[in-house]
Amino acid sequence: MKLKMKALCVSAITASSIIISGCQANADSYAADVYDTGQLNAKQETKTINIISVLPAKVAVDNKSNKEAAQMFGAILGAVAGGIAGHNVGSGSGAGTAAGAAGGGALGAAAGSMVKDKVIVGGVSLTYKEDNKVFTSTQVGRTCQFAPGVAVVITTKTNETRIQPNAACPDKK
């Protein structure tokens, strides 16, 4: 029975490590058509441009908050699982429970630290013509959201361009 409990706890710690290592940043907030509340109902300079080229790109996004959350979750889950295992292996002793909790917490936190500080998400590199000049803007998004032709670019703050999608991605069925 105690051996089964130990195996169960080890399995729980392993499973939580796998789950934790899958944490990724959600980069949706960086997309061109997503705004902060401070940008709502605000006058923003808008221009029409001509998109010349739409190319896939990769964007490195900060994932530090997900890593910290994974470490905390891993430490708590590991401490609980380790405490149960230590209690059962140590014949119900408080020392066994404490040692198991400490070891499990350390292992869980270590598993959470495997989450990367930065993750790579899909983006687009848009080359466009504005007046007689050619520019490039790289943004979080999908290539199917953009097509060569007329589009709208919004300047929300100095040197920030938000080229609004001028195409729609096919529905997933």
C-alpha cells in the first residue's frame, strides 16, 4: 500500500512537471487589433497605406510571469505530494512528512523553473508604402489576416504602428 502511494505521488509530481513545462505566454495582447483601455475613446492618428508584402515572422515574447507562476504552483503541488509520500514512507512520522514536503516542494519549484523566460510566437512582417517611402512593421498576427493592398495604420504612440488586418483567416472547421 505504501509503495503504491509513493508511486502515485511520484507520478503526480512527474505529471505536474509536464503540465508546468507547457506554460506559454499568450501574445494576443500584442496584436495590432488589440488595445489597452487607455487607448479607448482616444483620438489616434490614422492613415491609409498600401501593403506590398506579407511575410511570416517570429516574435520573442516575455514569459517571466508564467515562469514564476509555474514555480509557485510546482512548489505547492510538490510539497503536498511529497508530504503525502513522506508520511506514508516514514510510517506516519512528522519528520517523514516534513522531509517529503520539503523535498517535493524543491522538486516542484525546480520543475516550474524549466518554463522558458521567452517564448516564440507567430507574427507577420508587413512591408508597406506610405506616401513615397517604404517601411516594414513586424507584428504579432497571422499571415492570413493581411493581404497586399490598401490597409489602415494607426499610430498609438511615438513610433508604434498598428496595421489593422485587411483580410480574414478561413474559418476552422
